[in-house]
Amino acid sequence: MRTVHKRHRDVQRAYPAAECALCGGAIYRGEVCWRLWGRVLCGECAGPWLLHEFSSFRVRLGEVGK
């Protein structure tokens, strides 16, 4: 029988600290995540979501504004 000390917990048995609001993936303590507008997003979902949110500000260089 193996003894697990409190200082050295088994990482595989850790509970997720949060859940990604888009993909539903588990986010564990120490992982990089983004808290944007009340949502917690994982690193893989944050980039595409931000590009979609700010797509209304996208312009092409050289266009003439009226």
C-alpha cells in the first residue's frame, strides 16, 4: 500500500479548478487561462474567441473611410 503525503499529492487525482466556457475542458491549478468578461477560457479557445469578438474593428489598409 502506498502512502500519499499531503505535500506531494497525486496530480492525476486533482480536481479541476475551473471549466472552459466554450469547449467545456477542465482547467487545473497552475494552467494558463483567461478570465474575460466573466468567462473563464482555456488557452486554445481564447485566441479564436477574441478574434471573433473584435471582428467588427477589422479593416483593410488602404480602404477609404466615409
